[in-house]
Amino acid sequence: MPEPPSHRLPEPDRPWMMRTYAGHSDARRSNELYRRNLEKGQTGLSIAFDLPTQTGYDPDHELAKGEVGKVGVSIAHKGDMETLLDGIPLDQMNTSMTINATAAWLLALYIVAAEDQGVPEDKLQGTTQNDILKEYLSRGTYAFPPGPSMRLIADTIAYTVEHVPKWNPINICSYHLQEAGATPVQEIAFTMCNAIAVLDAVKQRVPQELMGSVFGRISFFVNAGVRFIEEHAKLRAMATLWDELGRERYGVEDEKHRRLRYGVQVNSLGLTEAQPENNVYRIALEALAVTLGRNARARAIQLPAWNEALGLPRPWDQQWSLRLQQILAYETDLLEYPDIFEGSKVMDGLVSELLEGAREEMHRVAELGGAVEAVDYMKASLVESHRKRWQRIESGDQIAVGMNKFTSTEPSPLTAGADGGILVVDPEVEAERVRAVQSWRAERDQAAVDAALARLAETAQNDHENIMPVTIAAARAGATTGEWSQTLREAFGEYRAPTGVGDAVAGGSEDLAEVREEVERISEGLGRRLKFLVGKPGLDGHSNGAEQIAVRARDAGMDVVYEGIRLTPSQIATSAAQEGVHVIGLSILSGSHRELIPAVLDALREAGVADVPVVVGGIIPEADAAALREAGIAAVYTPKDWNLNGMMRDIISLVAERHGLQSAVGA
Amino acid sequence: MTSFRSSPNVTASRAPSALDPGRRVADGRELGRRLRDHDLTAASAALNLIESRAPDDREQARALLAEVSPAALGREAPAHIVGITGPPGVGKSSLLSRLVAHWRSRQRSVAVLAVDPSSRRSGGSLLGDRARIETDPRDREVFIRSTAAGSRLGGLAPATRAAADALAAAFDVVVIETVGVGQSETEVADAVDTVAVVVQPASGDVLQFLKAGIMEVPDVLVLTKTDLGAVATRAMADLRAALLALGASDTEVCAVSSVPPATGIAELAQALDAHRAALDLPDRRRTARRRHALENFAVEHGELGLRALGGRVQAERWLNGQDPDLDVPSLERALADRAESRG
């Protein structure tokens, strides 16, 4: 038989795993969606949980208000998990769960649901995201302080390596770092430092001979932006560093164990609300970044939908993105060749450039004592990078087609429909879920649940015992997500991550200087410096926008009260009243604005500060925006309002107007 | 001739400026009365006034402070004013969360003035400190207000002392929280009854500052993070040894842990109370008020003003002869009058 030529593979590669990040409302509705998606040719599941599930609250908790079933499915106990996976054979399915603070719990529910199907845990395949450091840095769905969180991660790894050997217990994420503004160098370096922190913690909890398999089970979840050549180089650089780390730091001998395995969801940060149809091209180009070169190709891909900057995608929008993957894998010749970048001077040059930068940055984090100790540093670096990115967009140095250039457009037929081109979650879902969890609690064997939670509390206090077996026992007994989390909150304490805004460098531009002058003038008239409260009500942890507003307002000369994420309406109202602020800005991206904004307005009234003007920013459809203005919101901003200085002008003139001062700027 | 009066004697009528044709001015005397009657809902509006630099607001702020002055109260304001200070990252806010909870469990109302370390850039500031103090937002007897530190790390915001004086009439405990080491505690000491400096294990700088005399021995030393075990035991021993060498071995050292289950909080609260009980309160407050007035005067009128008073020492001596119950603005005005008559 003749040797195959070196520029062709003897036979094409198998396609990557194709998933869609999906789930909403309750288990029954999401199960229907999953079955339909699998029929369409999706090859794995990717479960999106709602924010209460991700942060460990039951649907009837005060903080869950407005968030139940919004950005994902609400799962409160094993009954929900069984319904969610009903009719999906778990011995064959490969399931990725985007779950972090409560990963140990959701994995336990999955194991128990599989038991129910008669599938033993050692047959299960899938991934729990389980990466807490990036939650502190970017995504915000943390629950416990760093120490105990790292222990939970180490425990799930130690448990799965032994009992669920085909499971990826952690998916270390660079994805959310890029969403928070990371440069490629920062993305690589912080992710690797994060991996080191995890591995060092696991090292204490598993025998050395298992470290090879532990290393081999660690996978990554990366991002890919539209600069797709450099993005591909980034992945090659990560593969090099990962191999190096395995060999040098952890003594992993098997080369297979040292291979970088990663899944990907491509960039959402660069998707625009303006001319949203253009996002389809962006997504396609970003998909190339993670598939073009065979040496650093993704194992699993999920693509965002074209309308993510508008609201939640509908099943059809997600289907459109799945079809893109299928065309790439089944119609193009992508999978027929060996690595197409081997020997490329450009690619090698880019990789070594990134490696050099990343090593330097990793060194800095190591000097600070590692990733856990360096959370403040990393967070501040991300906020700073994001600030610079935003400044480039505002100045026009970075072009976003349809947003800050080529803005004249025909009306888009895609958003012309009655639903505005997005999914709207049935508002009845929350009430249904509240009733459902309450009747679940009423009908189960309470004594068994109490005993299981008592064991859990005991184990939490004993650092030498693995938390997984008692967690699985609690799942089996019928405990709820909120109960499991509350037990651990009591044992471990609560935590607020750094906001990173304090250290961001002050920016300057001529335009800003003008705004600053106006702040000075109005402050003079007010008697004290214009004071601005930036608040994030609800469970949504996507704080990048709020952080950039806070930093810009500070740079414009305001006194800014920013308390970070996850505030209740009454916390926000109390702060506004006690701090004596002149204006309030609220940011919500989870779609819960219709419930939460009126709740904040009520709380402000109750606190006696109803006269303080409120503006709102977030992913807010126009119909909702009109309703909010009706309810008394002074202004609503969406991703198309990318000019922050313009927003500052509005805010200043709003304050001036309320205080009977003459403003020289703004609307 | 130079005028040393800080502002024209504005009374009820005022000419509206072009800039603020319709601005409402709060009634300082009324707010002062409400604070005196322990109406905690007056706190925020009172601070808005005290922080303001608008001439008519300042006049009202003076009226407010007069209402809560020892002269008006017939005694020193009853609150315990506590300063809590220390380097960044030692766990002051977690500690404060526990302390506030402790005081609340004993039905004592608490006001916290958090002086945020974030330095002003471009005039603006980011204030995020209140978030780190966990409280029940519906509890109306806890009040937290944050202000920017100003240009210096750990420095008091210009209005913080006046704010503490005002709130001391209404709340049971008033805390001034600042960040820094080596200088901030001295400044805080002038504004409070009891200073607690917070340190964590292995923070060698504090030990060095103490030994070198850069930092004065505080009323209470707090060692946090004692859940760290051996490191903490060692740190405790080092602190005690340093205090012994400084001849201050009777200084209370409290070891606390704020992670659950929190420990040492009740003991710390007790140590703070004990310090206050042993204090000659009128003397400490009077001294603080006089220093405060002179400082304000110096900021306003500079070297020229001090010279008109015959220099700082002369001015201090003169202040010592004044009515002990005078509030700060009255003392300031007296200084200005004196400078004017001598100048």
C-alpha cells in the first residue's frame, strides 16, 4: 500500500463534539428542548442553569426573585434533575454543566439521576465547569470564600478520578477572562496560574501516583475572538505551556496526559446590538480560530447566537449556530489535513511572542503567592485592559463594524417580529417553581434530609474528609440546592470578591476633560461632589459593564459608590439613602429587569429617597425599556450606547436638572 | 485688610447665585435637634450638610453642630467614638461586620464612617468599602457612610470629625474606619475616644513602626486571623514583646478571628468599653475639639493666620482658656475673631 502523502490525513478526523449552551425555565421545558436539539444533530449536551441554581439558592429565596428560570434551567433537587434528563441515556450522553460554586452538588444530582436510570457512576461522561477563580475575576457566581471553594474543587477532582473516571471534574476557564477584557497574554497566563492553584490544592488530597490521571482529566474552556489568527496562536501557546507544566512541575510522564484538551464557546464580548445580523460572520470567523490548526483544535464547541446582545436566544437562533458547526465539519475539507500551520513563520512568531508575555505574567502572579492570593491583582488588570479596549472603541482606534463605523443601515427584518427576535421566558415560571419546591419539601422524608445535612455540616468542618460522598447522600435523601448551599455557607462563611475598580488607572481624553469640568461646576453648585451609586441588583454576576461605568464616572470626577454584585433592592435603597447620593445607576444583564427594577424603585420609596433619579443599563429590549421609563426610570442604556462620556453627560445634566442647576452639557 | 472670618455671616436670607437658582437648603438646627432626640433618620441629611462647602450649607452646618455641642447637650455626646485603623488587607471590614453584629445584639445603635483609602484621581473617587461590612439592610439602627480619604492615604476626610461629633449625639457607637499605618492612627486618635489598631499575623511593618516609635501605641491592639494557628500565636508573642519593650505592657491586645465560628469579638468589645470607662472623656474630647479647630483654622488661613495668633503654641495656650463646652465651629470663629483683632 502506498504511503499517504504528508499533506493529507490517511482518513479525515472525527468532528469535535457539538453542543448548544441551552436551558431555561424548568426541567420539563428544558428536557423538551434538549431532545429537539439532539434530533438536529447535536452530539452532546450543555446545560445552562439559572442564577439561583448557580449561586445556591432555592426558587423561593429572596435573592432568587426575578431570576428563576431566566438564564438557564432551575434545578432544586434530584426530582428536577431526573425530569431534566428523562429519556436521555446517560451511559451514552456526554454532558457539560456550566456550574461552579455548586458544582459538587449538581454533579451529585447527576450521579443520583443516573442511578435512577440504572447507570453506574463509572459510566458517566461529561464536564463540570467547577472553576471558582474566574468566578471571582469575572463571572460572579461564587458562593464561598477562596479556601473552602478550592477544597470543594479538590474534593470533586479526587472523587471523580477514582469513581467517575471518564468525567472532567473541572474545566478551567479562560473564556470569561476574555469577556472581562483580558488580552491574549493575560488570558493565557491567568488561566495557567489558575490551573496551577487547582493542581497544587489537589496534590494535597490525592496520592502522588494518581497525579498523572488527575492532570490528564483537567480540561479547559476557552474563548476565541474575531482576531482569529492571533487567537489560534494563543491556543498553541497554551498547549505548549500545559505540556511544560505537566512535565516540569508535576512530573507527568505520559505524553497523552499532558495534551491540552479544551472546549470552546466563542466570543460574546464583540457581538453587537447594532446590526446584529453581522454577528453571524463574527461567530463563523471565531469558529475558525479553534478549528483551523489540527495541533490545537477544540474537542467540543458551542457557538453563541447572533442575537445575544439583544436578549436570550430562541431555539431557532441556536439552531442557526449549530448549523454553522455542521457546515464547518461536514461540508468543508477542514478535517482532511494534518496541521496546516506547521512550519509557518507567522504562526511560530506569534506563538513565541505570546509565550514570552505569558511567562512574564505568570512569574508576576507566582511572586504574589499564586492565583488565589493574586485575585485582586488579576481582577484589577482585567478591569484596566477592558477600560483600554473601551477607550479604543470610543476613539475609533478599534473598529466595530455597524457600531462605531459604517453605521448607516436598512432596518433589520430579523428583529421585526412580534417577539423582537428574542426568547421571552414565561413570567409564570417563577411562581410555578416556588410552589413546586415548597411541595417537594413538604412531601419528602424530612428526618432523612435533616440527618444528611447534619452529616454534610460535620464533613464541612473536617478538612480531611472528602465532601462528595455526603453530598451524594444528601442528594439522594432529597435535600435542595438551597439547603446544601446554606449548610456550607454556615460552615464556610460568605464572600465578596474584589471589584477591581479601585486600582484602575485614570484615563484621559479631551472629551473627558470637558465632562470633568462640568462635574466640578455642578458639584460646586451642589455644595459637595456629585455622588453616584452604581448598583447591580439580583444574582447576575456579569459586572464588566457596571465596572466600566464606575471607573469612567470616577475619572469624570464623581464620587462613586460601587459595592459589587448581588445586591437586594433593599440593600441598594439603604446605600442610596445613607450615602446621600445624587443619582443611581443600575445594571442588569440577566433579563430580570422587569421584576427587579420596580422592586428597587419601591425600596427607594420606602427608604425615603424616591426623589433620587435612577438610570438603568443592560440587555434590555425596547418594549421593556419603554415600560421602565413609564415606571419612573430616567434613562435606559443598552449595548448600543457605547459612548460612555455621552452617558456621563446625560447623568450630569439629569442631576443638574433635579437640583435646579443649569447644565452646560448633555441632553 | 485680610479677613480671617471664614465666611460672611449669612443668615436666613441669601442671594441665589446664577448657578443654583433653585437649590433647597436643609435646616441645620432642625436636623441637630432630631439627632439630639436620637432620630437616626436625620443622619444622612445631617452629613449631606456637614460635607457641603456651599456657604449657606456651611452656615446651617454650624447651626447643626451647635445643637449637638456639649453646651447644648449639657454634657459630652453620649456615644462611644471608636477609631478602627490598620494596613490594607488585615481584615478590618470583616472584623467590623462582627463587631457591628455584636453591638446590635446588645441593642446599641451603630454609625460607621468609612474613610475609603482609594485616592482621589481627577477629583473623583471609588467608594466600595461599605459593601464589605455585612449588615441587615432593613436594620435602621445601623448607618454606614463612606467618604474619600482625600489626597493622603489614611487621612481623614475633611468633614469626618464633624460628622462623628454630630452622629455621637444620636447613636450609641460611632466608628471611624481608616486605612493606613504609621500616621493615620495619630490623626484618628484626635477624633475619637478609643483607637484600635488592627494587624494580622506576619505584618512585620506594624511591629517595626511600633518599635521605631513611628507609630504611637494605640489604646487597643487587635490581631486578626487567629484561625491561622501557629503563625498567629507567634505574632501575638511578638506584639506582647514589643509592647513590653516600649513600657506599654498594659496595652490591651485582642486576638480575633472573623471566619466562622468567629472568636474574640465579645472580648474586643469589652476591651473597647473598658478603655472608654477609664477615660477622662470631657478632657479627651475638649483637647480634640481645640486641636481640630486650630487645624481647620490653619488650613483656612495658613501661616499668615497662625502668625496673627502669635504662633501655634500661643494659639493653643489661648484656646485652653476658652469655654470647655464650645463646639468646633465656635472655636474656629473665636480664633478668626482673635486673629482679626490682633492682625
